[in-house]
Amino acid sequence: MNAPAPSSPPETEIVIKASSAWFTIDWRGLLAYRDLLRQLIQRDFTARYKQTILGPTWFFFNPVVTTLTFTLVFNKVIGVPTDGVPPMLFYLCGMLGWSYFAAVLGNTGNSLAGSAALFSKVYFPRLIPPLALTVSSMFALGIQFLTFFVFFARAHWFTATPTLPAPGLLWLAFPAIVLHMAVLALGVGLILSTLTAKYRDLNHIQGYLIQLWMYATPVIYPLSRVPEKWRWIAELNPVTPIVEASRRIFLGVGTVDPSRYAQSVAAAVVIFLVGVFAYQRAARTFVDTV
């Protein structure tokens, strides 16, 4: 009796094609490498506080210590008003609208040069590392929101602060503001990452740029205190409507002009598209020049 012939292994089809143009987004590749995206998100979150005693609780202490400093220096010593809102809540809410933007910008600003070793070993869509950094930063934002809510609940229900509105449906608009922040910060970060890959000096001044941007944004002062003739300059800052809208949602204060907010959204989309295309163009030949 003859033994059956062994079955032949399944054929493997290898498709070789030209690389896509730098002005297109490889959505299919991002979907195919979603497991890598998930692993990088987990790595970025765990590596940041690995071998620390307090771990993720630093997400709680950082905004609280910063807020206490702002309250002492700017409110108590300098006398910067807070639109009738308790200073701690005013600054916590301002940091809620700024910290995520600054974190994403700071993390993605060097994502191209920082991932050079990984890029040179294996192919995957180059947008995955900055996307992972953007998503992993949302964990810190979630903890900061819980911190803000604790102080808000204490002021509203236990000390009966009359100027604070009760939580309402308007709070549900905050995820849209977070998306707005993410698109804007990722776009600026991709542009900065593209420039940093060529001009490494930007690594040394990136922190100063973010710090100056914060002082140009009404985080430690209300937009209402900016003189009317100069306010249009402050409103050209695309982060200004984000911070003011956050205060309007949670605290009932803040100068929010719908047209200015729409301009900020449009600017975020344009900056994001420019950042994606510039980043992908630089990523095509970056590994060959490092």
C-alpha cells in the first residue's frame, strides 16, 4: 500500500511595490500594525515611571504642586485675579487644558530622531511612534482630570462655593476639546520632530519653547485681563481657545468666541496635515543620513 504523498506547503505570495508617496497616509499599514501600536503605548506608559517609588501617582502630584506654586506666586504675591473662581480650581482647570498639549508636544517633538535605532532595524509605518506617545499621554490627562474633580467636588458640595456651576451636559464636550488638543499638539510635534532630525540644536531649546508658549497662553491669568487692544494677539494662539473653553465648561468662566474657536480647530487641522506630510517626507530618507 502506497503512503500518501506529503502535502506541499502553502504558497507564500510576496508583493513588492514602490513605496507610497510621502503625501499619502498608509491607513492600511496603521491598521495592520495595530498590535505594535498597542505595545508601544504600553511601553511608553510603563517605562516613564519604571523603578520609581510613587509610580503613576506622579501624575497626581505634578499638577497639584504646580497649582500650589501658581496660587502662591501669581495669586497671593502678585495678585493675578482668577475671575472669581477659587485659585486652586482656576489653575487646575487651566493646567487641564494645557498639560496634555505640552506633554504630547514634548514627547513627539523628538520622535523621529529618538526612534532612529528602531527604524533602521524593521519596517513599520513611521507614524506609529508619535501616535503611541499621543495616546499614552491620555493616561496622565485622565488622572489629572480626577484630581481636578476631587477639588471641584470639595469646593462645590462641601464648601458651597456659589460661583461654581453644577456639573451638567456641557461637561460631555470635553472629549471633543481633548481631540482638538491631540490633533494640534501632534501636528506641531511632527513638524518639530522633522526639524529636530535635521537641526539637533532644537533638542536643547524645545523645553524653553514650550515654557514660553505656556506664558503666552492664559493658563496663569484669565483672558479677560488682557487689554482689549492686545487680546486679538492672544487669541491668535491656537491653544488659547482650548484653555478658555475648558474653563467655560467646568467653571462657568472664560472668554470663548465661537469664531475664534473655529479658527483654532481649522488651524489644528492644517498644522496636523502639514506635520504628517513633512514627517513622512523626512522619514523616507532619515535612516540613511543618521
